[in-house]
Amino acid sequence: MSNYRLLDVGGTFIKCADGRAVPVDSAGSRESVAASLREALGDVSGLDGVGIAIPGPFDYRQGIFLMRHKFAAVYGEDFRTLAGLPDGLEIRYGHDVTCILEGAIRRMGLRGNTALVTLGTGLGFAHARDGVVQYNEKGSPARSVYSLPYRDGIIEDYVSARGIQRTYRSKGGDADASVLTIARRAYGGETAALETFAETGAHLGNVLPPVLEETLVDTLLFAGQIARSFSLLEGPLRAALAPLERLRTIGPAPGGAVFDGLAALF
């Protein structure tokens, strides 16, 4: 039986298929990033391969870091060398959003047109046609939404961690409150926090319909840290998407789907 080690590399933690979450500082030095990767990988002797889910920009064919907004200290570096992996060990790389979508499709047995929205530090999007995830020539999702023009900027300015914090501040909330804190306050009934998440759902509902119509989506899934609080923004979002006759299913992606997607790379 094949033996793989699967990692989901984020900006704050490296999540491992075995349940570990290894801290990583994506704004840190080369040495600290390398140390976190090596800790997460552990002893690789006897492995058949390693699967890495990681956000872009990244060269998914050559395994090269190309991010400027995080992991800047290792820009242009080879993942294998940085992580201390031997030359003979097979490594497969996948975009974190497409890996979640690939895994969700397999876990849920989806065969139609599915889209995935990830809500976290940024706003991610990927879609599948007839059960097949669509990629661009660089191995990233074929379509993105984060940079769609919206109000005085782009939609990610409003639907992301920074967007939620900005909205909360505009309603008199604490300037240093984290999204987790705001969500907890919303579930506790605080008006400003509840209104913040409701507005976030409305913002997303303002931009998604044309994209979902263009990609003929019938199933819409959500993932990411903020998506854990999906119920707080669900109402306004569902109301905005209600006119889409083709869209039949809206809900969260299965937990751990990213690792199913990584396993599928092999």
C-alpha cells in the first residue's frame, strides 16, 4: 500500500494529514520557514511520495516559491531543497483551493458543475465542469474572483479577514479584534458583529451571481477559516443567489477535503 505524507501549507500553520498543525511564519526568515517545513515533514525515509497543497503564485510543476505577499524570504527557491527532501522522493504540488475542490468532488461524489469559494486571509475560487476541476496553464484555478472591481477597491477588500475587520471597525468594534473574536461575539448576539458578517455575505452575493452563471454552477461549496462561521453570512448570501435557477446546492465543503485532493494527485 502506498505511503504518502500530505501537507496543507498556509501562512500561519502547516496542516498535516495526521492531524498535526505546525506553526509557520510566512513573513519570517528563510531559516524559520525551512525549519517549519522540515518539522511538518518529519522522517521521510520509507515514503512513496509527498503531496503539498500551497497557495499561489507558485510553480506547481517545478516546485518553486513565487509569492511576494508571503513566504517572500524564499521567493524563487526550490521546495525540495528548502525542505531537505531527497532527490529520489516523488513530490506532487497542488493549489490549495483546487485540492479542496478535488477532494470535495470525490468525497461527495459530485459529477456536475461545482464551484468552491474559500474565505480566509484572502478570497479563493475554483470550479469544476462535469466533475473535472478546471486549471490554467500554471496549475492554478482557471478562474479567480478576488480581484473583481468592487466599490472603492476589489471584492477581497470586503470579503476576507481584513475586510471583516474593517467592516467591524466601521461599526464601532475593537480595532484589534480578530475575525475569530468577531465571530464569537456574533454568535453571542452582539449587534455590530452580526451586522458585520451579514454585510460580508451581502458583498459576496453582489459579485458571485455573474460568475456562477458564466460557469453554469449547480453546486456551490465553501471552505477556509472564515467559512467555519458560514451560518453568520449565509442568509444575505442565499437571498442574493436565489434567482439562480441552476444553483441547487449551497453549503460547506467536507472537512479535510484538501488531503483527499492531494492524494488524488498520485
